[in-house]
Amino acid sequence: MEYKTVSLADQVFERLETDILTGKYPRGEILTELRLCADLGISRTPVREALRSLVQEHLVEDCGKGTRVLGITQKDFEDMCAVRLRIEGLAVRGFVENRTEDAMRMLREALELQEFYLAKSDADHMKTMDGRFHEVIYDHCGSMILRNILAPLHKKIQKFRRLSIEQAGRAQRSYAEHRAIYDAMDAGDAALAEQLMNQHVENAMNTIIHKEA
């Protein structure tokens, strides 16, 4: 693993978190330090530190045989969506009130790339750009409290976001919903943008719940 500006333990945490959230390590699977060291080609110390952080995030738990993967359940997903339905609109309002040309440019770029990957039926990159669209809103909503609540929630539902995108027609509808949200923001209509965002979150949640039922 390439060493960058963050510690090796942080890099291991990011890698394992992604692998858990995307389902590479399913709920109930047992992970051991030795196995992860072999998989990642690193020593035990950063693996041990990363696992401690994952325990704190409630993505894994210690057990007699090692560390058991908890991941994100459908109930967790529904609870996170309930939180988003109540406060994501506040972030949208904050974005409109604090929007800058640079923030709108970043939002537009994420939207254009989402459309580009939609045309190519590239689910992985569509998911990335979907996430980027929301991250820009969180980062420029003018509230670190809202950002620190919403950004981790959105990250933790990666597996379910992919399921939503893979539903027939959902990717196209998601892009259209993002476009409508962007247009309302660009027009400075905070009330409409908030309404559209809440509908977008609810649509995604209903799509996934219906698929999982």
C-alpha cells in the first residue's frame, strides 16, 4: 500500500472500511490480524490499529476467533435514510445561502460526469459521482455539524447506493433528480431544492427497500 500523507493505519482503515461497506467482507465473516496482514502485505501494528477504529465505528466487533464483520444492515440503512430525510434538506438550504461560483462549478462537474458515466453504463463511476454530488453540498453548506453527520452516513451506505443504481431505470432517474436539484440551487430557490432533495433521498430508499423485500 502506497504511503501518503496519512498514517499506514489510516490507509488500512480506509481500505478495510471500503471492503466492508461494499460487501467484500460480508456480515458475519471473521477477520484475523494474520489474514489481513497477508492480504495487505503489511505488519500487524497498523492492522491492529485499523481494527480498533473499525470497532469504534461499529462496523466490526471483537469475538473469540478474531474480529466479526457487522457491516451495515438494511435496518441501519433505513435509520440512516430517516436521519437524512430530516436534515439533508438543511444542508441544501445552507448550500444555496452560501453558494459560490466555485461550489456551483464543482457541483456541475460532478453532475456532468454522472451523465457521462450513465451513458457508458459504468455503475462504479456513477456511484462515485453520485457521492461526489452530495459531498460538494455537505462541504459547502456552511455547517460543519451537518457535514460531520451527513458525510459519514452517505459513505456508509455504499453497498445500498450501488444496489439502487443497478435497479432498472434508477440511475437515469437519480441523474434527473440531481439535475433538478442543481437547477433549483442555481436559481437560488432553497425551498424547492430542499423539497427535491428530500424526495431524492426517499426515492432511493424506497427503491432499495423494494429490491431487498
